[in-house]
Amino acid sequence: MKLKKLLNDIKIKANPRIKDLEITSVAVNSKGVKKGSLFIAIKGSRFDGHGFIGEAFKRGALAAIAEEAETLKMAPDKLKNIVRVKDTRKALSVAAKNFYHSPSEKLKVIGITGTNGKTTISLLIESIFNAARIPCGVMGTIENKIGNRRIPAERTTPDALGVNVLLDQMLKNGLKASAMEVSSHGLDQKRVDDISFDAAIFTNLTHEHLDYHGDLSRYFKSKTKIFTRLKKEGVAILNVDDRRVASCAKNMTEHKYITYGLKKTAYVSADIRRIDLDGSAFTVKLRGKGAFLINTRLIGLHNVSNILAAVAAGVTQGIDLRDIKNGIERVNSIKGRVEPVCTEEGFKVFVDYAHTHNALENVLTFLSTIKRNRIITVFGCGGDRDRSKRPLMGRVAQKLSDFVIVTSDNPRSEDPGKIARDIERGMKKQKYVVVKDRKKAIETALKIACPGDIVLIAGKGHENVQIIGKREIPFNDKKVAEQAINEIKAKKSKMPIEHVLKSPGSISIDTRTIKKGDTFLAIQGERFDGHCFVKEAFKKGAKLAIVSKIPQLPTAYKSRLICVKNTVKTLGDIARLRRLEFNTPVVAITGSNGKTTAKDLAAHVLGSGYNVLKNETSKNNLIGLPLTLCKLQKKHGVAVLEMGMNHFGEIRKLSEIAKPNIGVVTNIGPSHLEFLGTLRNVYKAKAELFECLTKKDTVVLNADDSYLRNPKNVKAKKVYFGIEKKCFFQAKNLIHEKNRWTFSLGKEKGFELTLLGKHNIYNALIAIAVARQFGIEFSTIKKRIKTFRPSCPMRLQSKRVRGVEILDDSYNSNPLSMECAIDTLAGHVTRGKRIVVTGDMLELGKNAKSMHEEVGGLIARGPFDTLITMGRLSRFTRNRARDRGMQSLYHAASHRGAASLLKKITRPGDIVLVKGSRGMQMEKVIEEFKSLPAGK
């Protein structure tokens, strides 16, 4: 680029001797100068570039830009090809923009400033844009991201040259947007003076960098400069929960602005449902534009605020709400931001970048709301930085922690002891200790931590070095903590669990089933507390009891107690160790419908050649599955385990316990929407199974289910089954007659299944696919499927009552299983009437009304004569059926009422489907129908 073009818009003092040279690069460091460079001399805190102009020319620079005041000190003969300006920082900003042809004008650039939250928001925005198929780069504290490239960041906001270089590389790599952290230093030092932002987010303002800015007023003024860099149509995004940030709205005369917040009325707000250590669930509300549910693994109220900021950014750029939601939910964690450290010691450990009193308060306030025991905080403050925040951080740490360990952060040139004394000025002389060595401080915290405690290691977060004096020593909080935990784990005795594993008896949670030599495990539930039955368990012959609190017992019994923090977790630990003790293959089956039947079918077929361990009925949760695994013995050739869930994280925990070799997902349907919100989230919760399967494992998937047809991030070998879509285990030539299905599978014909409902063919296909993984011959599989009889009651089983055929499907209900049951009834041959008796479908959350109405529409379209509903929600089913023209409709107030209606309207030869969620206990309708006296 010609020098004159490069100098456009730079206010310079005329220098007629400067030729219009061809400039090949721009440099601010003399070591980076190449032949044909323009060197720009910048005054820094440690070096002054004006002292390196001569070296720059020796290295091949053709011209230099220097400040007028400095060039006055130079000899006239030295001024050749030196452009004189008042402010080289401003000149650098313009020159960099010119040289790289204004890259920020060609990208969507979202700037984020504020004391806290910048990194998290930038990564959330990146994910949102990528979900919307708008490739997005990141410029920030942890690293700079350009597509798949990761460039370590030296500081939050590079100099003006670095910013333009990165933006230019993003353009050349096909990116369309950039999420950019903008520091107060960057704004004050004109690093982004000539960057054009499409949106600018201001998160908050608290004590930070006052060593540089002097006071909060000047710090605030520097932050607000970002709004002067907005494009003409650019939008300011303001956090109204921060008083100073909210005040910016008054000065937004040239640009639009929108607000977000948790505490005050805002354009983007949140209705929080759940915040815990597994993440958060909340409804995002957009003023006048509706609402949507977010399920995120990011933890803490401050991250809800960060998500709202990212949502606001997405909205301002016209991104579809579905892409905004998907983008946010894809972000599972942020490096060094409330980042969990893996530990099985019964306490939780988190690493966080909080290095201001406000950030530390946010994290500790959240942890305080969910703590079960103590909070132990390890933190320090950086040297050669804002000293006024040190006592403030000490005060917050002590107020919100049960014990504090004050240590070093990056002391730089300061004495760590002096920094610690500054922190102590804000603390009372209790419940804290100073350990200057950060590694020892972390080790101390982990050694004193007990089950139920939370250890927070704050201040350095993602950083990989500790700066002591002029040295940068490799140091990462998470790695140091992991190493310390492993050392502690190696020293701790595992005797309590070993006692249980070596005990000849079983583990029981019910004193009614206790046998001599068993171990009783006390579970505290909603209705019963197992600790109240420990004495009874010992009287019945229990050898040991695992408890989380010491009950009142005779002295002789107390020596046989094993006290743990969480008995359910301990049960999982015992089951995990028992599973590892044997090299037994494990088949894990999950999905929205069909799990129990698929498990029983698979176990029955595998039983032709193996001794099979399986869950009893549907004991498939974090208690039932471990209890089953604890029964694993050397004699078992395979374990077939059903896994259920209703919250995120549960399938992951069950998979970590069971460590399956073969995973099965039956289907994805609208179950547990009360907790999960959407079908997409049901899929995500079920897909946690995939995370625990390796390349050596196999996953069996339903090819007819759109969510399972091509799942991402699956390492295991994929095997498909289905009816509609072409796949290896595809059932064809389906024939239904006399309560029996026949079908073929490729060249294999003559499969017979004596189960009601076409949906049960899917369960048979699962059993076939699993059996083939074990090498069982088709001839054997056919015989076993033909002889299978369901052992679990209330799952579409045919019964005769008063000459009426009852299809008892009262075990549970959701829209998908209801549709299967209705299809079964519709295809059933009968000389009488077809009658549906349905109760409420529970756990559907905000979708309950619409889904009950859909079922009403299905029934009205089918060959059904009468509908009897029971329950509050089923009224919607009845009303929709009525609206669609169905005439014979009844609503019962009780089970007996429904039974009385059945007696009144049924005749021998009729067929009745009875179905509802477990909580509705629809089997009582059948019991009442049986017990009603004969006669009219």
C-alpha cells in the first residue's frame, strides 16, 4: 500500500521530503520490522518506541511515525522519512485500519466491556453465531479463536495493529463475525478507536484497575468510550442491574439501546426455575417477543446474567431464537470460570478467575445457596495492580466463606507478605490463615476439606503461569488441584467400601427384605427415612449399615456402622467397584418409551446362552440400578440394565457407574418435559449415554427416530434398527393376527412376537440387534422371541373382566406411548365397541395442555365409540375430542366413578383401553370394575 493512502485521516505535520513509498507491512516493535515496513513509535509503560526508530530503519523500515514532541529532540538529518504526529497511538489505530482495509466494517463485530463476564459472554456469542451458521471468531482474555486455530492471548485487547491483524485473518478464513472482549485499557489507549462495532455490551463496573485509572469515575468514563465506536445502526446493550451501566441509557441519543437484567425491568429478563451445581434452568423473556426455556450447565446467577447479555446480542443481530437457544445450550463450561475439578472425595472443587471483590462475591453468593457443609476459599491479589480492592476481597471472602486461605496470586515485583497484609485489613481475626505459597495453599484447602464441603480456588482461573518478580513459572490452578486430589486419594483408606464388597450378603434399602449377613443402606426419601429403621435391620440380621447420620442405637450396634456423607453416592461407588471387579459385558438401555420391555426381551433372548443379570421391574434410577449391579457375581455372563432419568446429568451418572459396553436408545419422546422443557433437551439428556461409550463399544439406535438417525459426537460403533427407514435390522412384511405379530428381517423370516402393539416390534428388534452383538444365531433368537411373555404388569396386557377385554396399559403415559396404545386399540379386531379410558399425562410442564389436546384429536379421528377421561388435564383431551365431533364422552371424578361408567356402557365383546401416568393409578379403575356388584 502506498504511504499516502496509508496516512489517510491521520493528522500530520507536512513533511515534503517524504516520498510516496510502497509500504509492505506495519510494525510497532522494531524486532518485527521487515524490509518495506512502516514503523510506528509507541510510548509504553516499560519501553518508548522512539528509542528504537534507528534500529527499525536498519532492519529495513522505509518510514516511521513519531510524536511531534519527540522529533523536536532529534537532529534534522535524522528526520528523513519520519512522519510527525501529535499522538502515535491514534495514528497507529488509523494506519492499521487503512492498511487492512477496514476489516471491522466487513464483519459483524460484537464488543463486550465491563469488569466481569466478558470472556463468558464472548464465548456464548461465538456459539450463538455458529449455531446460526454465521462463522464467528473470538478475541479475548483466554485466547483468540479463528476457526479451528487457537492463538494464546497476551492481553484481553491487543494493540490497534493486533486487533486489525486478527480481524483481517478472520475475514480471510471465511468468518463473518467476531466476539471481542474490550478492556478499559484498550479503550483508553485507543486500541479500538477505529474499530466499528455492530453491538456493544456493558456488563458491570466494580473496583478494578484503579492503579491505572485513578478512580471509579475515570474507569467508568473509559468503559463508555466503546459506545462512540458503534456503527450508525449499532446497538448498545446495557445491564440494568448495575446502576452506573444503566445510567448510560440517558446518553444514548445517537444509537439504539436495549437492556438486560435479573433484578429490574429489562428488555431481556429471566424467570429462574433451577440453579444448582449441575447448571441452571430458566425462561428467557423478551419484551413483546415471547419467551423460551434455557437449560445450561453453566452454574451461578452471574452466568444467567451473562447468558441474558448474549441473548440480547443475538437478538440485535436478527438471529433466530432457536439458534440463540441452541448456541447457549452447546456451551458446557468456560475454562477457569467456575470450572469444576474432578474429585470423588465427597467434596466439590471449583477454579474461577474471580479477581475483583464483585466477581468473588457473585461466585461465593451462588455457592452459599447450594452448600451442604462448608465453603473453603483460596485466593490472593495480583501485585503491581489496584491495591484498593485487596481489603474488599478479603471482606467478601470471609463474609461468604466458612474458612479462607489467603495466598499469592501473581505477586510480580511486590512482596507476597505485604499483599496478604493488605487483604487482611478487610478481615476479622478469625477463620482464616495465610499460606504464601499458592501450591501449598491449594493442597492445604484440599486436605482439610470434608465430604459436603466446597473448595473455591479463585483469582487465576485459566492462567498457565504464575508471575513472581520477572519470572513466569508454569502454574495452573486446576492441574495443581488435580494432582493434590490424586495424592490425597492415594493416601485415604478405602476400608469401608471394601468391607461391603467383601461381605457375603446383599445390599438392601428395605428392612422387609433383609437377610442375615446383608448390608443395610439408609436412604433418606421424601416419605421415609431409612435411618429410622437401622435398629430393625440389625435385629433382622444385617451385618453392616451404611448411614449419613448416626441414629440412636445400642452401643453394640454402633461399631457396625459405616458413616458417609451421601448414602446414595456411596451406593453408586460400591456398584461401580463391583462392576469393575468382573469383566462382565453390560448392556444399558434408555429412551423415552419401551425401556422395560426392551430390557426384558433382550435379557430373555440372551438367556439362551448366558446367565443374565437385569433390573427387577423398572428399578432404573440412581438407587435401583446400583442395587442391581451390587448383585453382580462371577456366574453372570452379561448384565442388561435399564436406565431412567428426569433431569440432566442422571444418565451420565448411571453410565459412569454401569460403564456399558453396549448402549441402546429406544426413542426420543415428550417425557419429563416438566423438567427438561423440550424434545431437544430430552435427546440431550439421553445422549449423555454416548459420552461414556468408547470406540470399542457399540450403540444401538432407532433409525426411525429423527433425533437418533445421525447423532453427533458418538465414538462407538453405530447399529440401527427400525421399520420405516432402511437399516441393517429393519423389520419387513409385518402381519398382525390373533394378538400376534410376524415379520422378517432381511433374508431371515418367521419372527413371531406375542405382544400387543406395533411399537413392540421395535423392542424385539432391539433384542435381536443386541443378541447378534453376542453372536447368538438367528434360529435361537426366533425361538426366544416367540416364547417371550412380559413379566411386568400394566403394560398393554389383555385381561377379561365381565366378558369385556381390558387392555391394561396403566403403568405410565406420555404422548408417544399414548399414540402407540391408541394405534393398538384401533387395530384390534372386535365385534363390540372400542372404548378409551384415559387419565392425565404428568410431567409435561408448559406443554401439558396442548399435548392433551393432541391426544383428544387422535382419539376423535380413530375408530373409537366412547371416551372416558379422569383428571384435571384430561379435560383438555375430552374437549378436543368433542370439538372434533366425538359424541359419546364422559368425565369421571374418581376411579370408582370411571368403573361405574364402564359397567353402565360396556357389553360382552367390547374392548377397553385403560391408560394414564403412574401418578393417576389407573389400574384402580380395573380393580373397581371387577369389584362392582353384579346387576344393573
